[in-house]
Amino acid sequence: MTQRIDIRYLLIALVIFEMLFMYSINAKAHCDTLDGPVVESARHALAAGDVTPLLKWVSIDDEPLIRTAFQNTMEVRKLGGQAQKLADMYFFETLVRIHRAGEGASYTGLKPGAKVDPAIALADQALGSGSVDKLVGVLTDATAKGIRERFRRALKTKKYAAKSVAAGREFVDAYVVFTHYVEELHASIKGGTEHHQHQ
């Protein structure tokens, strides 16, 4: 019973750390969408005329750039109509570009944002609801399923690996898939921890 509980906690830890690492990759894609959290924050800030809530998205060193861009945008917005739309887009692009640069990512333009990774959508929902249980459950189940499927195939092919070269190759293929999957999960955990510590 204790071993089963320990394995479940290990899987949850794996998923959470993997999520942190994958979030550092996927959030970049999520953050450069027009309906992502950076642009959403920018819309609210422009409507309120207050840049302060946006400063969390950039480093202290980049803060003056955002303040200047915000002031310029607010001035142009007074013209209304098309000028306001263009000013807003300029500011969204500036903020996202500087935010991504702070993550060490390149900027390739704002995306429509119609497709958000389901895990990121669940992460946003978790933050909105104040509960991470659904996200942990979905990712834990998916991770456990991935490990079990690859393990079963490797174990099954291992039984017949010595019967022929072809059977041996089938085992090696299953073995490589299984061990690489586990290795990538572990690398994600380590990578997610390192990324988090350097923020």
C-alpha cells in the first residue's frame, strides 16, 4: 500500500515538474497569442490607463522600455478609430517581444491564438479556479498511461528477443522507445527545476 502511494506521488511530482518545463516551452507559444495572458493583461492595462500590472511580464531592466511604449500608445489611442487599433497592436507586439526575449525566446509575431495546448488551457483554468486537481489528474493519468504502454511492449518483446534476430530487433526498438520516453520525462523534470530556479 505504501509503495503504491509512493509511486502515485512520484508520478504526480513527475507530471508537475514536466509541466513546469513544458510550460516554459509551450507558454512561449501561448504568450505570443492575441488571446494569451500577456496580451489579455495589456488590454486591461490600456483600458485602465495603468502600466503597473504589466511590469510583471518583463525584467526590471526592460521596465523603462515598456513604460515608454505604454505612454506612447496611450497618446496615440486618443486619436481613436484605426489609430487606436494600430497603437494597441504596436504595444501588444512590443510587450510580447520583450517578454519572450526575457525568456530567451525569439519573437515571430503575434498569433491568432485559436489553438492553445490543452495542458496550458487546463493550467489557466486551474489558476482561475484556485484548484490544480483536475490538471494534476489529467497529466498524471496521461504520464502513467504513456509509461505503462511502452513498458508493456518492451516487456512483451523481451520474452522473445532471443528467438531470432528479427525478434531481437523488435525488442531493441521497444526498449529504446521505452527508455527514451522515461529519459525525456526525467530530463523534463530536471529542466523544469533548473528553469524555475533561474527565473
